[in-house]
Amino acid sequence: MDLSQIINELGEDRESYFGAVAPPIIQTSNFAFKNVAQLREAMQDEFAVDLYSRGNNPTVTILRKKIAALDNAEDALVLSSGVAAVFLAVFANVKQGDHIVSVAKPYSWTDKLFNVLLPRFGVTATMIDGTNIENFERAIQPNTKIIFLESPNSFTFELQDLEAVARLAKSKRLLTIIDNSYCSPLYQRPLDFGIDISVQTATKYLGGHSDVIAGVIAGKKEMIEKIFKSDLLTVGSIISPFNAWLLIRSLRTLEIRLERIAQSTQHIAQFMENHPMVEKIYYPFSPSFPQYELAKKQMKQSPGLFTVVLKVNSIQAVEKFCNSLKHFLMAVSWGGHESLIFPSCAVIKPEDFNQEIAAHRMVRFYIGLEGVDYLVGDIEGAFAGL
Ligand SMILES: *Cc1c(COP(=O)(O)O)cnc(C)c1O
């Protein structure tokens, strides 16, 4: 389906709400029925009807249809956070004694799910370097159920070959799940490569204004129904109608926001790569990136994020550079209108800084919607102060 149609029309039924261009926020917990027969029918299949807003809600349903179409999926779920999406997609598909093969260095709370939370229930995980398909083959055990991917990840951007992993998983009857937050479905559609379930945080690009926490799952209808009926209704990590409405609002500009972000990022990443104070850059669409060819093959763009290693010899210099930036805010997260930096030395004690460890001198950049010259000027100013 055409992207413009998805963003502007799909799921919307303006005639049923006074011709309003923006859909109503159906702020209700509950739905009433005319007679016992209708209620009985609704109770039979909560997946298909509006019964109670822990299941379906009409405002959320508009968003859900758009999300499914963006991912070229049969159906989707919209949840209260990205981690709720990761949790439900995984949890609905494992039982005690099962095993998961996951890429190393996924999103930090995904790592915690696999290595702290699920082991409490007898589900184990092997974390592997996903840049080589043989590592997946070697890690698969007789009790493996899921291969979990995140391509690229959001700090050093290692990729997995989605087509190759999907082929391997199919041959072993394993379920594949990917966290596709970095690219969003506009720039990478994992289901088209044969991946079973695509999850994303909607807090980042889909929301885009740094005012909503949400997450999405997309896949086959049968799978979405399974996650909905047993796990979502039990866990209850739903999105509110108001937050769903904010996301519908945000989707109107998703395409142009991402175009601008991708273009600015390409430009600023190139500027950084050529700067004498930058030792190394991690950016999938730079020809110097080890998986550049694969990135070009499976991603349409490489928007927003890149990480640089600063060529400095003290933690004070890293901190001075970061503290001098005036237009980049210092924060976790990304995907909003505002440009951000996150220095990795923020997670170590200053006395543990080691000049020899490149990771201690890393700064992740997120490029938002500001003008390129405005941002480059800010970076130049911060470098000049060193
Ligand atoms: C932010 C993020 C998440 C978690 O999303 P929340 O909406 O914050 O729960 C998951 N994966 C990646 C790659 C992220 O960047």
C-alpha cells in the first residue's frame, strides 16, 4: 500500500465522527452492549471486538492498522513501551526449558530480559556476535525456540544478514524476532526478508516528538492473536487512547521527518569522519563501516544515529567537548525532534577512565530536525574549545 495512504487514510472513518480530520480520542475503559446475545458474542472473541480497553479500543485500532501496513504485516499490536513489545513477543513464545539465541549487545533492557528475568523461569539465552551467520548455526541447541535480532543496534550498529538468518531459522523451524527500532519500517522491512516478528519502540521515530513512550509488534495475524489473547490481556501493557492519538498525529510527518534526519545525519557523519579530532566513526552508511555493503543491501537509509571515538587523551577533554555543545542536548534515548549526545564515559567512574579503551572516548550522536549548519557550527565550537 502507498505510504501516503497508510499515513493519511488507512483505518480512519471520518464520516462516523462528524467529518473530523483528526480522529477522536475514544477515552473509555468500557463498551456497552444492547442485549445478552451481543454481549455473549463479544465475550467469545475479544480479539475481534471492542469489549474493554485493555483489549481493543477504536483510537488504538486506527493506529494499529497503520502500524501493520507500515511493516507490510498482517496485523500488529501497539503497547505501552518498546520494552513491553520486546517482552511480549518473546514471552508469548517460550516455556520453561526453552533456549534463545540472541545477538550480543542488544538494547540494555532486552539484555536484562534474556540474562536476568527469563532465567528465573528456566528460559536460557546464548548471546552471540551476529555479524557472522556461522555463529547462529553454532549456538542453536535442540531446545532453541527463538532467534532474536537487533539490526543495527543503537550504539555501535552491528548488523545481521536478515535474509540469511531467516533462511537458517526456517530450516530449523525457529521463530525469528527483530528489534527494528534503528531503521523503522520506512528504511528496513524485516518481514520482507522472511523475519517472523518485527518489534520497535514507538518512543523514538514513530512518536518523534519526545512526548510518548510506546512500542509495537507486527507479524502474522495468527501470531498477533496469540500474543493478544494470552499474554497482552494478562500482562495489560496497553497504550492509552490519548498516546495512540499522539502517535497517529506523529505518523502524519514520519516520512518527511525521517528524510530530513537521514539527510542531515549523512552530512554530519561525513563531517565528523573527516575531522582531525575524531579517531573513528561508527555509521552504517559510511564506506569505512565494516558491514557497509550489507547495510546498503538491506537498509534504505541510515538515519539519526552514529557514534564517534574522540581523539583526546583525558576524560576531562571528553567531558569538556560534551559540556560545550549548546544545541545538542545531553540525554539517553533518540528519535525526537531534538539532537542529542550520549557519552559512554557517563556509565563509568571517572577514576576508571582508560585512555587505551576506545569505548571510554565514545560519544553517540543523534541528529534531529534542526538545520545542519546550526548543528555543525555547534560541533565546531566544541572542538575549538579543546
Ligand atoms: C529505546 C529502545 C527500546 C525500548 O523502548 P522504550 O519505548 O523506551 O521501552 C528498545 N529497543 C531499542 C533499540 C531502543 O532504542
